[in-house]
Amino acid sequence: MLIFLGAFAVLPLVLPWLIKRIGARAFYVAALLPIAAFIDAALRGPTVLSGGIPFESYAWIPQLDIALSMRMDTLGWIMSLIVTGVGALVMIYCRWYFNGKKVGVGQFAAVLLAFSGAMYGLVLTDDIVVLVMLWEVTSVLSYLLIGFYNARGASRRAALQALLVTTLGGLVMLIGVVMLVVLYGTTSLSAIIEGPAPTGPLLNIAIVLMLVGALSKSAIFPFHFWLPGAMAAPTPVSAYLHAAAMVKAGIYLIARLAPAFAHEDPWRPIVIGLGVFTMLLGGLQALRESDLKRILAFGTVSQLGMLTVVLGYGERNSALAGLALLIGHALFKSSLFLVVGVIDRQLSTRDIRELSGVGRQAPTIAVFSIIAIGSMVGLAPTIGFVAKEAALSSLLEAGADPVALAPLIGIVLGSVLTTAYGARFVWGAFWTKRGRDGRKLPTTEWPDPPIGFLAAPVLLSGLSIVGGVAAPLLDAALSGYADTMPEVAGSSGYEYHLALWHGLEPALFLSIGSIAAGLALFWFVGRGGGTQKRWLPFTAVDAYNGTVRAVVRASVWTTSLTQRGSLPVYVGTIFVVFIAAEGTALIAHAGWRADLDAWQTPMQILVAPVMIIAGIIAVRARKRYTGVVLVSVTGLGMVVLFASSGAPDLALTQILVETVTLIAFALVLRRIPARMGDHNASVWPIGRAVIAVGVGVTMALVAVVATGARVAPPISEAFPDLAYDIGHGANVVNVTLVDLRGWDTMGELSVLILAATGVASLVFVTHRSDTLSRAISSLPTGALRTRRPLVETAEGPRPRTRGSEPSRQAWLVGGQKMRPENRSIMLEVIVRILFHTVIVVSIYLLFAGHNLPGGGFAGGLVAGMALVMRYVAGGSYELGAAAPTDAGRLLGAGMALAVGATIVPLLFGAAPLTSTFWEGELPILGHVEFVTSTIFDVGVYLVVIGLVLDVLRSLGAEVDRQRWQREEANR
């Protein structure tokens, strides 16, 4: 079972490629996996039916007791057969439905197969936390499937609606799952079901929360409106997700939890009340629709209400009937949806007002559609008849229980409506209709579809009869689940058995009466053209749309209130919240302990006053660049403090960061007035001063309290030994970054990439690439590979030849592209000499950082400084020559290396970020050691270089280009 779950995760990845190669025939390949899973489940049938429960488990997160566990009891066996069997037939059907189509079909096939795998795992998993994960995966995948026609606004809205409703229900259910795990002390679903139920209100709350998730997934009122809207999806999606799989997830969860919680106080009022109401509401609405697919959609809503009532009633006989209904519904409703798909594909319409006489031209599809409708309304000898009679009998048998009266009446009335809209479907799709004048309408021309296109609906419909005839075998198969139900108070203890004929019993007469009443209802009101006149002032869809509009308006109001476009306001708000939050925590806790020294080293006495004075002067500075430089003085003061406190790594990194930051500020300040005049002077200086003092005092108090709050030895005392024993390195700082705390570094790398992308997206207006940086392409082929020096000519830098006129040597490729007033030959010479040396130093820092000061971050910053030198000396063209690649590739390659170094140990059965090392003797180099965490460090190195390159191309080269364009336009 676990191997199939893994296959469902892998095979979808190759389907888009396969669709491109062989077209829609790739759906045959996709169908092989659910067919194999179906056969595997079928072969396990004897074991399951004899009382055995196949079980497989893999400890996924042992610390939280979360496992990938698969448990196939009777309920899981039935559901897995439905999910895989119907899924395989739908895949085969898709081969014909999407024949000739190419756009988006590859992604559709992959998502549909992945959804099948998610449902397969959902109905078999024994871990309730994994169940929630797969639950939300099905919501996301259904969003992609419903929105397949993404160019249509209706499809996008329907997909978003389904996603919001089902995901919100799933999040509510997650809270209930957490409560159940806490109450029962386990994540095992079987242990929760079979264990003794705890008492108290928390259990009832957890049950209600679980039911919210189940009811929202299965489109039970008030969440029913998303299912008819989801009919904007392709028909295979409707047949699979909205008839056999996704909507059954909620029904499955109700059936799974019923043995344990059906007799708890909140269960029956919610399940029966909402189920009966949904049954009647969906049936009435189906009579008003003129679209075949929407008739089935509202019919599905109605029958999901019936399944909720019967399976949620919580009694042995009703559970038996409920599972039979579940199987029957999956067969006949998926068959009918697929029939509608054939009609729509052949005629390009589903409107019953445009169809007439189709049944005479397509007798095969008409006959099997009538069989499916017969199973839906409960005609013998279909499985629908057997299940419906069993449901009525179970509720009649429980007549002593007053709770049984409401579902009994509801099912009878629901059956009347089911017959009425079932007859409306057959009449609308296949009958020859007459106009208002009594004349026959023109016959709709019917082009015969391929035989393979009809295979799936015909087989599913035929199985409805097979299921009815094989009712005794179904009874033996389903009794294993039904027998898990507790005894109902007041019941006679009679055990019902599924059979095609039970004699002239009350349930039979109720069934016949409901069918007769349904046909009469159809005759009087069901043959109209369909009307959308409202019965209520508003519907659930209106409530949903109103809620969405209210959220949008609230977000717009909140954004307009808080996002004022003023950076001082944003920063001030952050500082005020910081003062309020930390100040409250400091005041509320009276047990302060301070452990302070006047200083630890004499250097602090010298550096601290300089930093303070620089900060004060920075506040008073009238020029922006002066203020930035003075602020950097405080950072350089920290460099001295780090160096004098025995932290050379921190000192090296700090000075590099300060330098790069100063350069970034300098690039930005080119576009801002140099002086802070009256127009853009600081406003409300007293308020700013108060906030500044408040932040300083609060931060100082936090530092004081933190120094005296430690009650145990710090973990950092063990880091030197851990760095050597685990990370195989002597540099504690670097080993911590790439090994001991590698996950933190991974997050920081992600932040760096997001920051670089954000800066680029703000500066680059139309595209992400910088064409000015690619001046290297303007040189003749081989110009850079020649050993001859470059000289400046009228055509640009060219290799010197014997016939060249005397000319100044081109030290840098991009030098001549700069304006004369911006060039410095001295700077070009220095950069030409130092660039490669600086790069070598950066590489040394990268590989030496595991045992000496350095590392990927410091090495990357040094390499970035080399790029800064090239840009300052030669402009954007020189930057293109120095780094003729896109910054995004460096960022992506670096992140890929870091992630790869993290997850590769999993392939060898080790924990993520586990490192190993090799050592040996090499000629000339001598003793050499290599630690695998160095690969992670190389990823950090590339990310930092990519960040610096992105900043230079965004704030430097692109800003230069935009300025030059404006200057040219103004000439």
C-alpha cells in the first residue's frame, strides 16, 4: 500500500512529458497505476473479509508520533476500490474526452492522477494528522482541476469558491484533530475509534469541529453551494471528484467516526438535521435546472445528504445500508456524469431545451443511462433498490427511537424528489419533446461517438445491476463494518441482511409509493423549461459572495488606513508596538536580576564613545550620504568590539556587510536629493525623539534583564565540542551555520533570495534581465579569449595588432563605454590588477572557513566586493563582462546546492544536514580533508554573490539605463 502511495506521488511528474509525446493516449498509462492499486486491493479482499486488517507503517516524524501508516479494514477496502476503480475508468474516459486537445492536458492528467493518489492515501491512512494533510492536498488539487479552463472567469471563480469552502472546513477540522490527539494521547485513528471515549465538553467541541470539516467537504448545508458551481470543471472531474471521490471524503470521515461518536450529544442533531435539510434542498433545486450537469450536481447534493443521514445515524443496519448506498451512488452518479460528458462533447450543449429525440439515435447510451437513473431512484434489480430498501427498513426497525422518525420522513420525501429529477434528466436528455403548440420539436442530430468513449459509463451503469443481483455477496462484504456499530437503545437487535427480495414488507411499499409520487411530481412540475425564480430573499451563494465582498472591503479599508506611503509612519508604528509589547512584559515581571560589568575589555571604553558621538552627529546631519556614513561608523565600531572579544568571524562578516550596505545606500542615494531641505525635512521631531528614547531604553532594559535571566548553563558551551565531533571543523561559527543550525541558514538564504527578487521587481519595470550588462556580446568573436592586450579604438576595445595606431591600452572592457568625466585610469589599473586576487581570496575564505575565519557568507561578500570594484571602475558594461550570467541563476544554483546537501542524507537513511568527511594525502597539497557540509557552504557562497550581483544590476546598471533614457529623451 505504501509503495502505491509513493507511485502516485512520482508518476504524475512524467505525465506532462508523456502527453507531449503521445497525446491523450498517455491517459492509458496513467490508468495503469489505479488499476494496479485496484487489483492489489481486490487481492487483499479475502483477508479483509475474513476479519484480517492489512497494515503497513513507516515512522515519518517519530518525535510527534506521526507515521505514514496504511490500514485496510472493511471501510477502507470499499473506499479504496471505489477510488481506484472509478479513477481508472475516468482516466480511460479522458483518453477520448481530451482527444485532439493539447493545451493544459498534461497538467490536467498529472493533477488528476495525483488527486487519485491523495484520495487513496486519505481513505487508508491510520494516522489522523496525515489524514488532515491529505485532506488539504485534495482541496488544492481539486482547485486546479475545477479551474482547468482558467481563461474563463466562471471556472476561476468556481475553483476559488471550492478551495475557500473546503480549505476553511479543513482548517476547522484540524483544530478538532489536535483536540482529539490531546484527549486520546495518540494520532492513530483506529486507536481513537476503538479506545474509551473521554468525558467532558472538550470531546463534544472536537466532534463538532470534525463534523464541520466533513460536512464542508461533502457539500452539506450550509456548504452545499460550492458543488454546483464546481460543474464549471471538465466532465471527468465532475464524474470523479464530485461523484465518486472528493465529496465522498466527508462521507467517509462520518462513517469512520460514527462507531465511536454517533451517540455523543452533538452528533445526531447535526448529522441528521443538516443531512435531511440538504437532501430536500438539493432535490428541489434539481427540479429547477435545465442544464443536465447541474441537474446531476444538485442531485448529488441531495444524495450526499441522504448518505450523511444513513451512515451518520450510528446503528448497525443503517450502516450496512449506508455502505451499499455509497457503492451504488459512486456507480450510477459517475456513470451519469460521464454520459453528460459524451452528450456535451458530441453536441456542444447540455441544455435540455435544446435536446430532442437523442434517445432514438443513441439507444445504447440511453438504455444504460436509464439503468443508472433506475439505480438512483431505487428500481429493482439494481444496487440502488437494495440499498434504499435497506435504509428504509433500518429506520423502520428503529421506530422505538424517536430520533429515527425525522430521517425516515426525510428519506421518503427525498426519494420522491430523486424520482422526479431523475425522470426529468431522462426526459430532458433523450425524449422527443413538443413545443408549446403541441408539435414535435426538430430532432437533434446525433454524431455517433467512438465505442471507447462509451466504455466507462456503460460499465459503471452495468455494475449497478451486478451489485443488485450480488446483494448477498455485498452483505457478507459490508457486514464487517456494520458490525462495528454499537447497539442502539430501544432497538430490537434484529440484524438486517442485504438481498434483492425481502418479500412484501413496509419498506417496499414506501419505496414504491415514493417512486409513484415522484413520477407524478415530474408530470405536473418537472417538464418545464426551468426557472430561476427565487424562493428565498437570499441563497447560500449570496451569503458567500457577500462574505467575500465584505472581506475585500475590509482589506481595502485596512490597507488604506495602514499603508499611507510614509516610511517614517511604518517604522514608527513598528517601534511603538515594540515599546508597548516589551515594556508591558518588563513591567509585568518584577523578578529582574541584573549581572552587569562596566566593561570587559579596555577597547570598549575607547570605541563606545565614538559610536555614540557618530550616532548623535548622524541625527543632526543635513546630507543624506553623510548620515549614512556616520551610521556605518557605529557598525565599524561593532567590528572592533567583535575583534577584541575573540570573534574574528563576526568581525570579518560585519565589516563586509557594512561595506556592501554602504555601497547599496550610495547607489540608491543617486536618485534622491543630496540634502534634506525644508520640503523633505523630518517632521514632528519631538515625537521622533520620544520614540527613539523609548526604543533605546526598552532595548537596554531587555538586554539587562536577559543577561540575568539565565538559570542553566548555555548550550553554546558545548558548541566547540559539537562542531568538532559532529561538523568535523574547528571554526565554531561556520560549522554552526552550515551544520548545527543549518535549518536557520536555509531560512536566511530564502530571505536573501526574496530580498533580491523584491529589489529587482521594484526597479526592473518590464523584464527581469539587464541588457546593458551584456556588452560583452558586442565584442568580436574570440576577442576575450585572445592573449593580445586590448586597445581602445573608435569601434570599442579591440585586440592590439601590428598595424594598430598608437592608442591607450584598454585595462577594462567596459572602460570606453563610460563617460569621460566618470573614468579613472588609475582605478581601472588597480581593479585590473586586484580583481582576480580578490576572487582567489574569496575562494580561500570559502574553503578555509570550516577551520579558520571565513566561510561561504564571508567569501561571497568578498567576491561581491570584487564585482563592485568592476562596476565602479567600468560601469554596467564592465559588470556584464565580469559576470556574464543572470543573477537569478546564481541564486537558484546556490539554493539548490544548499537544499541538496540538506536532503541527500535522507537517501542514506540519515537525518537531514548530516555531514560526513573524507581525508587523505595528496601530492604537493599534503593532508587534505573534505566535509560534505562544504557543499552547503558553496550554496551560501553562490547565493551571496547572486544577491550582490542582483543589487548591482538593479540599483546600479538598471538605474543608469533609466537615467540615460531620460537624458536622451530630454535632448
